[in-house]
Amino acid sequence: MLAPRTIAIGNITIADPVWLAPMTGVSDLPFRKLVKRFGTGMVVSEMIASRAMILQTRNVMRMASFDASEFPFAVQLAGCDPEVMGDAAKLNEDRGAQLIDINFGCPVKKVVGGHAGSALMRDEKLAAKILEATVKAVSIPVTLKMRTGWDDNSRNAPNMAKIAEDAGIKMLTVHGRTRCQMYKGHADWSFIRKVKEATALPVIANGDINSFEDVDTALLESGADGVMIGRGSYGRPWFPSQVCHYLKTREKISAPPLAEQRATVLEHYDAMLAHYGVENGVMVARKHIGWYSSGINDSAAYRQRVNTLTDPAQVKQEISDFYSKAQEKPASEVYACAA
């Protein structure tokens, strides 16, 4: 049996070693609050560009907003200028963040093209300066999320772990792919073990953790201290809490009943409208509605209807009707595949 690990990050102790990954356009305030309420060790903001944080644009300040229920709250920053990264970290500390996470993992072209995200895996000297500047700028713990390397010929995450530890970083998260893999193939959890062996820091395994079996295999192969769940939480804000319970008891809790799922979707929908405004909220919510309904019979037609609607009242009626009809069916006919 794999015993759950309590993780110490500087002066912060995380009782449940299960994290919600920072995901642009997904791990916003409404989603994080849901995940945290169901139960998980830690949630992290969407990735925020450090220079935009300094400018405090309306969109960035919304991304950096947080709620007391998220404590301890972590803000993830990306950038390539050590001074700007430090200033952005200090600004978030002053706003109440309890932890700063640095992004050396984002693989998207826009970020990498600006010499940020996983591009920094190719420049260890600049990476070290960024880590050092950020740590020195704040009094709260700073962590690092990275990939295994840029490509298969330069999987330098173990060396980056040593650089990070020397710079004062308090914890590492490793996505088990290179930048060039993007999200193709399967995360190499066994390579994460090399990172774990290279440092005394806590290490979190990330990538392709979508089931209880994935949790066991990821921890066994990586030797990591915990797991970070990203795409596995799409449409399942309760999944991190299921993993927390599983690590403690080995009991596999089922997804909530359809009535609770319906209430969750409606609550989440209202929260997105409040967070983004009605017009933008309706658009942002569509992907979440689709994820929630995945695997339920007749969900394709339901998603098609919802994606044509702009009136929130009509969308909420569609949500209620869809789940009510699903509840009326025999359990064996609800899901097109395992939920």
C-alpha cells in the first residue's frame, strides 16, 4: 500500500498530496473553488504572465483573484526577465498569495516564443537567475513546475532540480513529457524518479493522471511525494477529492450521483457568469458543460444545443432537463462509457 505523504513547503504543510494543476482557461477562480470545496491538498492559479501582472490589466487581475476558501493560495507566474518576475511575485505576496509557483513547463508557441515557460529548460543560466530573483523578492515559499526537458536529447530536469534547490526553491512539480512532445504520447513517470533522486526537495508527479490506477502507477514509478491532476479534472472537480480519499483508505469512491452533478454544473455556471460577466461567461462555460456531460448518453445532442444558446436562462434550463432525463433512465443506460 502506498501511504499518503504530508508535504512541507517552507512553512506551509499540505496534508493531502494531491494538487490541482494550473491550467490556462480552466483553473480559474470558479473552478478552483469547486475543487477545493470537494477537497484537495492545493490549488494553483492559471499561469499569469509576469509583465502583465506588473501592468495589472483587468484580465490579469481577474486571473489573479482568489478566495479565502483556497488557502493556502498559490499564484503561478511565467516570464523571462528575473527582475520582472521578482516584482510580480512580490506584488502577489502583497495581495495575499501564500505561495508562488514558477512556470518552466508551458509548451505553447506563444509562451515559448517569448523565451518563457518550457523554453527556459534550454537556458539553465537564465533559469537560475529567474529562480534566484523570485526567491529573493518574497518571504513566502517559491516552487517550480517544469517538464523533463526540451526534447528527448536534452532531458535535463534532474540538473534543473539541483539548480532550483540551490536557488531556494521549496518544491518541484514535473510533467513527464518534454516540450517537443507537447501533450502527445504518454507521460514518462519513471523519468521523474531521476528528478526525485537528484534533490532533497518534495517532488510532485504530473501528466496523464486520470484514474486511481494512474495514481498508483505514477507514484510507484516516479517515487514522487504526491500527484498533480490537470486534464483528469476536466468535468470532474470531485476527482482530486476522490484521489485524496483513495490515498488514505484505498477506497474508490464513485462520482457523485446525477442530482449532485446537476447542482454542481448549475452552481459552476452561475459562478462563471459572475466571474466573467454574462456574455463572456456564457462562452467560457461551454467547454465545461461539455466536459461535465462526457460519457453520458445523448450528450452530443445536448452539447450541440447548448453551444447555440446565448441566453443564460435557456442554458440553465437545458442543463436541468438533460440531467433530469438522465436520472429517469435505468443506471445501466445512463452512461455510454464508464464515467
